[in-house]
Amino acid sequence: MPSVSAKQARFMQAVAHDSGFAKKVGVSQSVGRDFAKADNAAGITKNPDRRTKGHRAAVSRGAVHPRSHSEFERLGK
């Protein structure tokens, strides 16, 4: 079963990869691995906005991040 939100996907990835965190939050690592595997199959964990080194350099220089800019355009602001 894939995650229903990006927040849940990140949480399950953390559970799958960190046994201490899994124990702390009370979720077994096998459950986290199952969710992570389903998320990978569904394409949820892929980041389509990821760019090359040049993009990261532009962002660090204070350029507007494409995702946040597109969000403002979509909202009409």
C-alpha cells in the first residue's frame, strides 16, 4: 500500500532505514520497508523537480525555487 501523503512517505522511509527511529515511534521496520517499496513502485519517492548542480548553485545564490514559484503562479499570486 503506497503512502497517502508526502509526509507519510518520508516518515516510512525514515522507519525503513533507521532501526532506532522505528523503535522510538513504535512502527516495525518491516512495515516501513513495505511502504517504501510500494512508494518506489508507485513513483511517489521520485523528485521530478530535481535539477543539475547549476540549479543548486542558483538556489543557493537566492534564486526563486521553481517549485515555490510555480505554486505562486498556480495560486494566482
